[in-house]
Amino acid sequence: MDNREPRRNDWVEDAKAEVSGMAKGGMDHPSTKPVLAGAAIGALAGALLPVVTLPVGAIVGAGFAFYNRIKK
């Protein structure tokens, strides 16, 4: 028998709630600034790396920061 706790599969719901909160709360929401900082770091990496462009770096950086905010 497997006595481990089942994995949470509602990360999509968590992401929806977080995006909704960020949209409503704007810069006052606790996730907005870290996600924007991740986008800035990703854009900087995109500017420095020859294969990655600025928009791709910004999207990846924001996505990584957002994922770190919603994972549990």
C-alpha cells in the first residue's frame, strides 16, 4: 500500500487565483514585484545570451518567478 499523501493537482486553479489577484491588486499584490523582477532578470539574460532574445528571456524569467510563487 502507498501511504504517501496524494500530489496536489490543482496548480492550475492556484495559478488562476494568483493571476487574478495580481490583476486586481496591481503593484500592491505580493507576487507582482517578484514576477516583474524575474522578467527583468530574464530580459537581461536574453540580451546577454546570443540564442535567446529579450522577449523570450523576459517571458521565461517571469514564468520561473511566477512558478516559484505558486508552487507548494
